Amino acid sequence: MGERWCAAVRVLVLQAAWALAGGQVRYSVPEEAKAGTVVGRLAQDLGLEAGEAEARRLRLVAQGRRASVEVSGASGALVVSSRLDREELCAKSAPCALRLEVLVERPLRVFHVELEVTDINDNAPIFPAARKNLSIAEWTTLPGSRFPLEGASDADVGANAQLSYTLSPSEHFSLDLQKSHGRNIEPELVLTKSLDRETIPVHRLVLSASDGGRPSLTGTMELVISVLDTNDNAPQFNQSVYKVPLPESAAVGTLVTRVNATDVDEGLNSEVTYAVTNFSPVSGKDVISVNPETGEIHLTAALDFEEVNLFDFRIEARDRGTPPLSGHCKVVLEVVDVNDNAPEVRVTSLSVPVSEDASVGTVVALLSVSDRDSGANGRVRCWVWPASPFGLEATFAGSYSLVLREALDRERVSEYEVEVRAEDGGAPALRASRGLRVPVSDVNDNAPAFSQAVYTVLARENNAAGAELARLWARDPDEAGNGRVSYSVWEGGAAAVSSSSSGAGAGAGGWRPASSYVSVDAESGRVWALQPLDYEELQVLQFEVRAVDAGEPPLCGNATVQLFVLDENDNAPALLPAAGSAPEAGGAAGEAAAAAAAGLGSVSDTLWAWAAWGAPAGQVVAKIRAVDADSGYNAWLRYELWEPRAKGPFRVGLYSGEVSTARALDEADGPRHRLLIVVRDHGEPARSATATLSVSLVEAAEAALAAGSSSSSSRAALGAEMGPGAASAATNVWLVVAICAVSSLFLLAVVLYGASRWAPRAAVLSGPGPTTLVCASEVGSWSYSQRHSRSLCVADGAAKSDLMVFSPNFPPPPPCPAPKDTQPEPSALLDTVSGPSFVPYCGPSHPP
């Protein structure tokens, strides 16, 4: 019971000690301990009971290097398993401690064990070489001369590695020990007495090194000292300093100089060899080489003044004596500059692009110009090519400013290729250049310009709304927004003309701006029609188109557009009603419907005319009057007899519209004839209108009475429809009316005859300004000029001729008044004038 208590106390003490020690066990074992040597009772020190070490598998954890120790499974002791060599394990480190990890299971725990391997004196001092050869000249080597020796080394540590040196006895040499900074002792051989080669040619000494171990170990080195013959004269150079200038362009192999040294000794002691010992700078060792026999120095590498301009060499002349003696001289190689470097032009700052409105003197770039050469070879002259619009200004040494010398215009030159050229002052001179690209930025200094000041545009009437009439283009040489052009209608217009449906005249419809007719696409410049154009309303439209760029401030340009409307055949001929004529109450409506069904265009009311029995062929019975609102060919009318189609007693003038007898009339022709006359224009496609003419055949006297007034024609037609009694009563009345009419006509003829005697033969009534005269006979009257016309009053001439004057400049004059006291003849009531503005014909009519 007491023993168990003691064991428990011991365990507790060990655990307390373990805790105080930080959980680590330390052991110490000397190196070279034999295998099986117990290092420590590891299981007991860890607090394990007997037999518990094997049960809990007490073992070492494998480390990176071999530990040379192991745990005994039965006893739990830590024993040496293989050779322990401290120098192999730790080299010169002290102390030599091995850190081990011990593992037990159930429960799993890890313990750290530190094993210190202590040093023993098992290594003797060792010199680097077993023999050291020294050569010392006789007499010339004075007493007190020192010769450093290499010390020994000991692989042990501590006192075992502390060395002491001893030298075998000699009257000429002694040993002096010097302490180095690392606390090592370095031995030096000291000459205490001059040597005499003839007495002792070779001295053999033993240098011993002993360590501080117990027992002490010793190492030795033999010193063999050869006494050399006297060579008491060193070679001497004829110059102490050689200065050699050499151009940097010298080729490899060039002879730099030749040095010469002499030795007054004889034999081998006077034979001299040369070598280069010191180089300044170090790169000089690759630049020259010296011939060891002749002393000639040759160039072995290219020179560069800009890198190294001065080389300093030490030349050693060594004789062949024993020991050899040497002399030294200095060679200074001066590298002479040649012009082998072209100037360098660098751009330090570049401010681009340059605005085209930049002021003169604006700095565009900063440049740095340098030349690695020196003297005149490094003096640089600079200039700019081309010389304008830029120039160079020197700011300070090697620095220049590229400045603007002239005003810029981007539209003329948008980018400049500037070359800065530099030339040094060498011979020959070297040049360099640097190109600069200087773009010019745009400012809004150009207004849009049209290719034409006036554009003439032809457009056909009745165009579709939205149709493209023209395309305008204005050029703006600026770029980006400054050159982006937008278009608009600026000003202009036309006086709108409204045509009367009857063709009796035209009146002004008021001023209308051009923007009500056309519009301009803001981006493309296309001119669009806002509405269909009507030639009869508008012939010429003049307006201005403005092009404005998007610059700041915006600039603009104008162009005038003259839009001429071309006539289309869009108006059918319109028949003019005869004065006082009345429609027939009979089948006029049926005939009109038949004509319309036949595609003959519009049909007017029935016109009345009278023809006398027995009228000869060619007598004009009536004249169809029609007007076409178009112009030119579209207004040139022709007349055709549509019904009756068979040969009848009447015919129609193709272009005059006069209805005349085709043959003599007789009673077999019947009392009444209905003629359907078609009026067509010359347009494409042709348009037409139809007129119905009712011709009554009467006696000659009745025909004269019927011509008295237009109102009587209707009554005469009505009387013809009545019985014989009513017709006889009406005849008397018409006779009285006819007598009055004949008297009025006679009086009018006398007045006209008197006027013709006192007036010019022919008088043309026209307004001021140039006119176009067109004369026509039976072919009618037409012109390609303006649609407005003026009538003529002719005193005498052919009754079937029409003479008309066209003038676009002035409105038509008022029509000639008809005499109030005369009754117009039936043939005068149906006169036809081609043109939209009709003026009655004032000449004499054809006699019945």
C-alpha cells in the first residue's frame, strides 16, 4: 500500500514537472554512443505505468531526417539505434538538439522530446594542404617580412575546436599568431634573418596545430621554403605615363602604342614580359590587349566616345628572374570624338488637333533636340519643312517650340505632315528628322453654298400631292455639325389666278406663299409638292430655299427656285352660248343623251340658225364658238360634224367652226336640220364637247327677218310650229322689224366708211411691251405663249380671218362694245375664239 502511494506521488511529481517544463522531456547523449545505449526512461518520465507503454503503443513519429534513436517497446526506454555523429547532424551548430515527437494511444496524445547530442573530441585539426611551398629571394627579402599562412580547421565545437599553432625551430623564421575578426587565429611566417641560398637553399619547417580537447589532437603541414637567386633590379619603363589620343572610329586591331621597359640584369633576369594589370574603367579589359613580348598595345574592341572617353591602364613589365621583379607604367588612352551620331529629335508635348481659327503664335508642340557628339559635332541646327504655316522658336538650349506662323484653313488643308529637321556641325554633317501629323479641327467658317444661284424646275400640272419636284444640294465644306445642312423654304410665292368657267375673263385669286404649294425636306433637300398644281391657276412659282448648317453660330445660303408648271390636257373645250339663243323644246335632251352615250363629252343646249332656200354652196350659216382653258396644243380646237354622218347639205370648218352649206339648198332638203358638232382639242388624250345646231330652211325674206334679233329666232321657231294663220300674222310684224334693222345697218356702214377714210388702214390695239403676233385664217388661232389674248378691231379685210395678239405681261383690254342700235347677225352670234380669255370679234361678218 505504501509503495503504490509512493508511485502515485512520483507520477504526480512528474506530471507537475512536465507541466512546469511546458510538456517537454530533455535528454542528453554523447555522440558516437554505441547502439543500444539507453538515453532515458521515456515511459516512466511520461508518467506511464509498467507495461502501459506497449499497450498504448508508445512510439516515435517519423521526422524528415533519421533520428538514430528509437523507443523500446517492452521497457518504454529511449535507446540509440544507430551511429550518432554530431558533426553530421548539426555541423558547427552548438548545442546540437534533436526535436522528437512521441505518440501514445488510448487516448491519443503527442509529447515533445528534445535530445541533445554532446560533442566529443573525435576530429583532429586539418590543414588545407599537407605541403606549402614558398619562394623567398635571398638578400632582397629583409628581416621582418611576413608571409601569411593558411590555418587549420577542426570539425568539433567548443574547447575541442580551439586551436594553437607551433613551428619547428628555425633561426631564420618565427611564427606570429594573429586573431581575425571571427576569433580565429591566423598564423604568419616571419623572416627573422636574411636568407642565404648558398648556405641553405631550401628550408623545411613543420607547422603544427593542436586542439583543446582531452586528450588533445594535432594536425601538421610542411613548409617548403625555396631561397631564390638574387634578382635585385626590376625592369624600368622609359616613360612613367603614356598618353595616346585615338579617334573613336579607329578599327579593331589598330596599334595604340608600344611600351618599352629595360632590365640592367643579365640572363633571364633581364628578359621582360608585359601584361596589363589594372583597368579603369573595368570595361577597358575588352578594349586593348598587349603583346607580352613586344609591348605593343592593340585595339580589340570598338571605341565609343559617348560611352567612355578616357581609359586608364597599368602595364606591368616582369623580368624572368627568380624571383621575378616587375616595373609598372600608366597608359592613358584618350578617345577623340568623331561625328558618328546623328541628332535626335524628340517630341515632349503635342497639342493636336489645332483649331483652324487658332491665332498666329499658337504653340503646337514642344521638341527636344540633342546630339551625343561633342564640340562642333554636337552643335545642332533645326528647321521645319515645309516652311509654312509652322515655324520653330528656340526656348532654351536644345528645346524648341513648334508655333503657328500663318492662319489655317481646314477646308483647304485638313491635315499637315510637318517634318522637323536637324543637322549637326560635323564634317560631313549628319541629319535627322521627326515627322509630326497635325490635324486641323473645324470651325464653322463656311456657309452652305448651292451649286446654282437659280434652279429652274419643270413640273406637270395635276401631279400627286407629295410628289418629288426637284432635289437641291448645298455644299458646306465644314465637317461634322458645321457641315450638316438643313433646308427650308424661306420666302416666295405667286398670285393665284382663278379662271371663269365661261371663259369671259380671269381675275386675281390673291397672293399665296410658296409654302402652301411646296415643302423642302430638311435633310435631303428634296422639294415636294404639297398639293396638285394647276397650270390654269399657277404658271410660275418663284421662291427661295435656305440652307442652314448646324454650326455655332449657324451660317446659311440661299438659292432661288423657279418652278414652271407645264400644262396638261385636263380641260375639255367649253362651248360659248350664243347671245339670245334659246333651247329647242323638242328632242334636244334626247340627242344630248345620245351624244354623251357615244363618248363625245359635254353637250350644250341647242343652238338656232336660219338658212334661205336656194342658198349657194359655201355660204356660212353659223359659227360654233368654243374655248379651252388649256394652252398650246391642248387649246387648239377642231370641229367635226358628228351627225348626220351621211352626206348632208351642211359642213363644218375643221378649225374655224363655221357651219356652211355643202351644196345649194332646195326644197327637197326639208324645212329643218339638226346638226351634232363635236369640238375636240389636240391634247393627249384629246378632250371634246358637243354642240347641237338646229338649222331651219326658210324663204330669203324670212331669213332676213329672222336675223333681226336673237329673241325673234325663238318666236320664229315657235311660229313655224303653229298653224298657217298665226304664221301670216307674225310675218307682217317681222317685216317692220327688218326694215328698221336694214336702216340701222346702212347708217352704221356710212359711219364706218367715214371713219376708215380718216383713220389708218389697219390699227392694232395692244398694250405696251413685247408681243407675239399670230395670224390665222381658216385654221383658227393658237399659240404656245401665255393663255391670255387680246382681240383686234380691223376696219377692212377678209371676213373669215381672225387676227390675235398674245401678251403675258398685261391683263386683256376690255372687249370692243357692240353697237346698241344694230342687231347682230346670226353668224356673228356663234363666233369662236380659241383661248381661256375670250374677247368678242369686232370685224364685219360674212353676208348671208
